[in-house]
Amino acid sequence: MWMTVGAQRFAITVADNAAAQRFVALSPLALEMSDLNRNEKYATLPQTLPATASRPGTIRNGDLMLYGKDTLVVFYKDFDSTYAYTHLGHVNDTSGLAQALGPGTVRVTFSHD
């Protein structure tokens, strides 16, 4: 799967679970993603996904997660968290990810071609 931010394209390895499969089926999908805590971008998905949330403890730069059943989150910094997420995938090469996502709201497109 691919995530495109502006002119930059990032490959994503998709998790092997029902939520990730349903997320891929939504693509192509363009979302306006807002910033939260200067470490993540989030957006509400057009439909709910089957959540199997757990507490990962440490969030990694490039993690693609589902919060609740309908909030997509892309993390661009490592940090420890007590929140529960469903793992959807991970950006393979995070070089330039934080810079591409930048401050504020950004348009992100997810595709599988």
C-alpha cells in the first residue's frame, strides 16, 4: 500500500488483520489529516473498521493505527503511550515522513496501486 503526502510517496507494509484488510479496501482514499500533540496526524474514516485494540506501549515513527473504530492515525515520532490501538501497518522508510506531514492539517492519500 502507498501513502502520498504532497509530492512524497511512502510504501506501507499492511498488518495481517481484518481491520487492515478493510482499510485497504477503502482505497484509494484521500483524507484531510489534523495534527495532534506534534507527533501524529489523524482523520475520521468514512466507515468503521473491525477493531481489535491493544496497548502497544511504545509507538514508533511510521506506525499506522486505528483508534476506536473509525479514526486513522499516522504517527511520525516515537513515544510511549497508554492508549489502545488496532495496528494497521507501518511506513517502510520513515525518512522525511515528519517533514512531509508538517505542522497543521495535511491532505494524505492512501492507495494500493
